[in-house]
Amino acid sequence: MGIFTGIRRVAHAFRVAGGGTNSFEAAGNGRRLRGFNPSRNHINVAIRAAGPTLVARGRWLYENDGYAGNAVDEWASQAVGDGIKPRPRFKGKKAAKAALLNLFLKWTDEADAEGNTDYFGIQEKVAREAYLAGECFVRLRNRRLGDMWTVPFQLQILTTEMLDMGFSASLPGGNFVVAGIEFNLLGARVAYHFWRYHPTDERPPNSANARDRVRVPASEVFHVFDGRQGGQIRGVPRIARALVKIFGLEIYDDAEIDRKKNAALFTAFLIGRGENPMSVNEDEDEDETPIAGMEPGAIIDLGDDKDIKFSAPAEVGGSYEAFQYRTILKICAGLGVPYSYVTGDMTKGNFANVRTDIIRFRRRVSQWQNNTLIFQLCRPVWVAFVERAVMAGLIELPGYDEDPTEYWACDHLPPRQEWIDPAKDIAAEREAIKGGLKSRTQSIAERGYDREDVDDEIEEERAEAAGRKTPLVFDTDGTAPPAAPSAPPPPANDDPADNEDDPPEDIPNAA
């Protein structure tokens, strides 16, 4: 009977599909999808309406929920690590490249306009903010040459709250502002209208212009966000996909903890009429208050003619851990961070499964690094650095006036990734290089280093080792260490009788 019912249901679905205007069941309005009516607003309209609430809730979860906070920090750690470092592409000018990189490394210590970290610490803050709030703004602050020891500009981080989501306007000349960003008639970004001070932070006393907006040219602002749709102009917090689940699990955990606390009280209640067996004062009123509060070992007096009944809180059984595990899995899928990274629980999978998850996660992080963080922050910072270094006369780059793009071209090396299985991974890397499937330059770059720097260090080490009184010999030098002295031969036996069973020695031919 069940089979025929299923056939009739399928036939009815075909008749409905053929007789109506909708050919897709997923777009129907039947019983199963009756309440599924998402908004048709453009992503920019949705962000303007919901963005501030999403950001506020995401920040609360980051500070108060261990899973959410750990996921955000893990993403920033994987995306930036100890810093994404530049590697200029131009060839044949080794001295200019070394001087440029040396100047850049000196500048990194002065890069932060707030003076709290260096350029690589700014990268970490930007990665964390872009994941948590969906976007981050970095303002380029030009300085006078005498204000700094190195290239005269710094970077200032501005959070998403500094650019008013609700500010839209039409400006003279045809420009218009949407969500705080000014566009021209071609749709290109022209400027950003930031608050002078954070709208919810304390402002300087007697500041008459505290609520003013400051127009900053777009050439001085790096907007880091993951635009998932065409035409999207503001970012969406990544935590938005899992925010409801995280908060629901937080409430569930609190309720379970309270239930366990109440169960641990081991409370007893006196019911019925009669003398209170626990009373210690016969002169007390009959309507006396309970002799004990809700605490371990408490007994609550409920009146005369008493009987005693112990509390028996309901247990959730064995479903608690299973429910937690499945819910956290869904949360981790929404956050885009592996379960073992978010929870620190390494017991739920074998080595092969964990390795597969790590590889997928690293691929996702690498995609975000190259398409978002490097493209929107690291590259423009490098170009700004080279331009200002040349204009300040701090470095000479041959042919820069004719074609500066040669010096702007730069690879940015993400942090090295630790080997998952070092013995096998290193062996596979060596075989790939020997077989011509990859170069040493590529292999070393994947580890977060520059091949030329590594070669220079090796050359310097070998030259220093060769000049020592006692040479340093390593397996990587291609020379074997001196052989250990062999054991002395056993003493010869002169007794012919003892040598009867010995094999005859080779006797050289007589001349």
C-alpha cells in the first residue's frame, strides 16, 4: 500500500508541474515550502539593513563563546601566521632588490599609526576583523619625511562601524554615496566618508565636531572584504552563517549546566500535615519559612502532616554528547574551520580523515589569502611603499621613471605550513624536484621563504664553516664523515694443529 501511495504522490507532482507555470519543485509553494519565503533584496540592501546587528552579535560571540572565538583566531593564525612577506619579481638587479627589501623590513617596525604592532601585526588584525565583521578598512596616512626614520607613511586600521551603513546621499556633480562609499557616474569608488571618531566610543571632551564625517579619497583607503556577489560593496561577517546555531548551543549549554547544578543539590521536600521532624524550635509559628534554601543537602518544609520526597531531576540520557557533536559539526561547516581546530578534540577521526580536512582547510585559506588579503592589502601597500621610497630619495631604482611597474610586481609569501607527515612529505618534495615537477624556488616559496635568501644563507654558512680550524661536515655537503677506525685483527695462532680446519689462504703466484 505504501508503494502505491508513493507512486500516486509522484504522479500528482508531475501533473502539478506540467499543468502549472513552475517547472521546479524547489520554487513551489506547497506544504513543505510554504514558510520558505526569503527576501529578494539585493545583497547591498540586505547588508545595510542587517549589517550592524550581525557585527554586534558576532563581536559578542567572539568575546563570550569559546567555539566562535577560537574559530576566528584560528582563521587569522592560518591566514597570516607570522606575516605575509613580499618577494619582488624583477630580475638581474640583485643589489637593488636587497636594498629595497632591507628598507621595507625597517619600515615594517614603524608601519602602525597607533604604534602597537608592526606591519605583520596589522595583517593579523585585518584578517581577524575581515573574518569577524566581514570587512576592514586600512587608511594610508602620509607623514613628513622627518617624522619617521624610514619611508614616510603609516597604516591606520578602521573598523566597519567607522563607515556608516545608513549614510546614502546624492552629491553635486553627479557623484553619489551608498553605505558610506562615494561613487562617480562610472560606478568607480571615489572616496569614503568615515566618522571622525568611533560612533559608540568615548570622544574627546569639548569636541564640537565629534559627529562629523571625514571624506577620505579612495586612493588612501584599502577596503579588505570578501565580495561574494557581483556589485557587492560591503562585507558580510563569516560568522553570520552559524550565528544562530552558536547562540542556541550557548543557551542549551547554560540550561544543561543549571540542570546539573540543581540535580547536584540533592534536595528533599516535606509534604503533608504533621509535626516537622526537622524543627528545632517548638515555639515557632506553623507558617515558618523553609529551614534551608536550595543548597546541597537542603530539606524544604512544605507544611504540617509532612512526608518526605527526594527530588529526581530528569536526565538527558546519552543524547547530550551526540547532540553537541552534530551541532558543532554544523557550526564548523558554517564557519569554514575544521572541527578539530575549533574544539581541540582530536579523538573524532583517524589520521587520514584529519589530514584530508587540514588540506581542504589550507586550500580555502590560500584562496582567501590570494584573492582577498594579498590583492586588497599587501599589493597596494607594496606599491605605496615603493612609490614613497623613491619620492623620498631613500632608494634608487634604475629605470623607475620610465616603467615603475617592474618594481611594483611582487609575490607575497604566505606563512609556511608545517608538514603533516614530515618523513613522507619531505621525501615526496625531493622526488618532485628531482623529477622536474617543481623547482627549488617554488618548493622553498611554499614554505614561506625566498630561494635566493636561502641560497645566500647556505653560502655564508659554508664559507664560515670552511674557515674554522676544525671543519664542520654535514650530510648535506655531499661528503661522508670520516669512517670510524676498524677493530684490530685477532692475534695469529702459530700452532699448525689449530689451523687444520682453516680454509687455505690465497698464495700469490711465484715469479
